[in-house]
Amino acid sequence: MSGAEPVVLDGGSLTPEAVAAVARRGRTVAIADPAREAVRESRARVEEVLESGEAVYGLNTGFGQLVTERVPESERGRLQTNLVRSHASGVGRELDREEVRAMMVTRINALVKGYSGIREVVLDHFVAMLNRGVHPVVRSRGSLGASGDLAPLAHQALVLLGEGEAEVDGDRLDGAAALARAGLEPLSLVAKEGLALINGTQLSVGLGALCVVDAERALGGADVAGALTTEVTMGTTAACDPAIQDVRPHTGQATSARNVRTLTAGSAIVESHRNCDRVQDAYSIRCLPQVHGAARDAVAHLREAVETELNSATDNPLVFPGGAVDDRASGTENVNVLSGGNFHGAPLALRLDYVTNALTDLASIVERRVDRLLNPNLQEAHLPPFLTPNSGVRSGYMIAQYSAAALVNENRSLGSPSTDNTPVSGGQEDHVSMSAQSALNARTAVENLLTVVGIELLCGAQAMEFVDDGLAPGEGTGVAYETVRDEIAPLDDDRPLHAEIETASALVATGKLERDIEAETDRRVV
């Protein structure tokens, strides 16, 4: 996104959309002047406490079970460096570029709130790394979501010291070489900085922000694909009547019902069977507003937590001005230092697991509609088995449904990490959130859902080929059909479908499907 204005980080206004812009489209960041002043003031408070000689956790003591160990002034920098080195013990696959950038921008935003006590030079190095494309190599597993995402954040911070590894312009370099490529020198940490860099929920919330953006796209795409299926299976939109939604006024349900009505407005297909003998549609069509809507409400609940967490101070201890807290704080007359638990990922973990379950259920109802489009035992008389002429010789979209079913099964297997707990650090950290694994699972769930929705969209467009040419689709569903056909030809004979499934899914994931509908109809799918 060269030429785009930078995302201004002030510790209070970062959104999931801005995280996605930085992570995926290369938007740069800048620090608001008031935030810089807050960082300077916070560091001055740390220096005052250090000069006072009072024992304060994270400034001049050990960590975890070693909290009672006092660290002499000559060893404090070494302590912070060793903290980063020792905690860079992650395992598993490496985070991809967008995941790393999401973690970087969210960490910077947490630091600029001014409660972490780092020097401005650390902040400037961090910003320069992000803006110049220095992407630390970070292992994805190792975080327990308390004390935050320690291991991943330590791998990230290691590059600031000229250690670890980073990817720059496609090259994998050691930390020092990566910094040099960006015109930066390695940093030497001082008291509090190592802890401030690795204590927090930024892997969890960074992935959570991307999940919110992607899930909302998937929800819109599912409404479009479901509306198209409703049409081509000769279903009724009566179940989306406002009267039904008004007597059970869940917000998400009303939104999905309104989307289906908007998308099918003006549909001659729907009108053609208004007085037919069918009394009710199957649940996967009739209950679309209720199921899609419940998933919408779950994602909205996650968005609320993510937006709060993006703009929160989540490390420990936190440094406050004197008099801001009660007498139990450490520090001096002018500075209060409090140890707490803002690094605990429970507020994210519980909602991420909830969303994983909700998206799994949404993928399930989408897959059931795919089956109704393809299955000769269920589909309408005008549709050929598996949506292919001369079925038997041809298999058509038969195996596309297999793929959808496999992805639904994978989502069902993801579980709920937030309900687990494994004490660590000698029992000091005796309850952890597992929020990072919850975030990784939610990311998998939404990626699988996007593919399943793409499969329904692909099959719905194919089914349209067998609808009477004299019956026009709805205003929105017609655009959806044309958007698919601009990229994918009708299936006249068997061919490999994997690339076409990816293309259809990308129409949803990138927002192109919704943008095309809005551009042609002046109506938004929300």
C-alpha cells in the first residue's frame, strides 16, 4: 500500500481493520505525539524508582518463582537480555508474515499507552523494523496466554538485540544483519524493557483481530451463497420476513434475514413458485437467519473483546503516576508500580473458543446446503445429480462436497483450549488461559469456513445454469452469479476443481463479492 497514510498509533484507537491493513497490505505506522510523551514520562518514572533503591518486581528483582531474588544495578541490563533469550523457546511452525506483522503492530500500540516504562529508542527501533519490513522469525507454539504470549513475543524481541532471525525482502538473515539491512543498530536493554517487550497478549489479539475481519467477510459471503442456494433450489424467502425476526429480535438474525431479502429482491425465480405445494423448506434454508445470525452475534462478541484488548496495557508490572492507585503499590511518592494480571488472555480465549464453535456450526449448515444442491436424493427435479449433465459418466461437483465435509470435520476437532490449564513456573503461574492456541484454532476455523462458503457459491452458480432462462435471479444474487462467472466457467465436463474452489473462496475472503454487489445494486451486505 505504497503512498497510503500511515496508521497512527496512540494506544487508544487501533481497530481490527487497521491491524489487517498493516499485516496484509504493508501499511506503515507512526506514533502520535501525545503517546510519545506518555512513553517518556513512563520511563522517567521507572528511573525514579530505580534511583530510590526500593525492591520492585520487574525492575530490580528476578521473575516468576525467582521474584524474591534482588538484582544489583550492574546486572539489570543482563537480566533483561537473559529474559528475552531464555524465553525465546517456542516450537512448531513459524508464523507467517501477516501473523508476525499483526503481532508487531499490536505490541507497539500496547507500549505507547505509557504504562510499560520502556525508552523511546526501543519504540523507535520497533516502529522502524515494522515499517522497513524486518519480520522476526517467530515460532507459533509455546505461549500459554499467561504471562501473555511470552515465547512468541521473545522471539520477536530477540531481533531488536541483533539476535535471532528475521526475514527481510525475502531473505532470511540473522538479527544483526536484518537490522543492518534496515539501517538499525542492535539495542542493549535496560531495566524493565525485556519484561515489557515479552509480557502481553499480542499474538492472541493480533490473530484475533485478523479473525474478526475474516469472519465478518465469511458471514457476508455465507448470506450471499445461502440466498443463491435458496433461489436455485426453489426455496422461499418467507422465512426471512421481518415479522418473524421482530418477534425474536436477535441482532444477527435480523441482519442475515435482511441480507437474504435484499439479495433476492426482484427475483423472478422466487416469484415463479410463490403458490407451489411445498409448505416448508429444509432447516438449512429455512433456519438460515437463525444459524447465520447466531454466528454473527458470536463474532460481534469477539470484536468487542478484541477492540478493547488492542488498546489495553497488558504487560506486568504497570507503572502509574503517584497517587493513581492505593497504598499497596510499590514505588515512590511520585511513582506507583503495580503487579497484576492484565497479561492473562482469558477475555480473549473464551470468546475465541466461542467463535470457533460458532463458525464450525456455520460451516456445517453451509455444507448441508451444498449437499442439497448436489444430492440426487434431495435436490430439486430441475437439477441434475451433482450438477453435471450426463452424470454417471461425469462426477461433477461430487467431491467438492467431500472437501467441505472434511473441513467441517477439522473444525469440529479443534476443541476448546481455554478450558484447559497446565501450571508452570514452579507453580507461580498456576492458571493459564491458552489464548494463543484458541487464536490459532479460530484462525483455522475461519479459513476453513471461507473455503466451505466458496464451495457453496461455486455450486450455487452452477445450479443457476439449470434454472429456466426466462427467470431472472434477484438483484444481488444475480451479481453474485456474474462475479463467479467472471472468474470461473460453467462446468460442462469434469475437470480438476481445486483451483476453482480457491478462486471462489477468495471472492469471499477478499471482499470482492460484497463489493461487486454493492457497486451494482447500491446495497450492502453487512
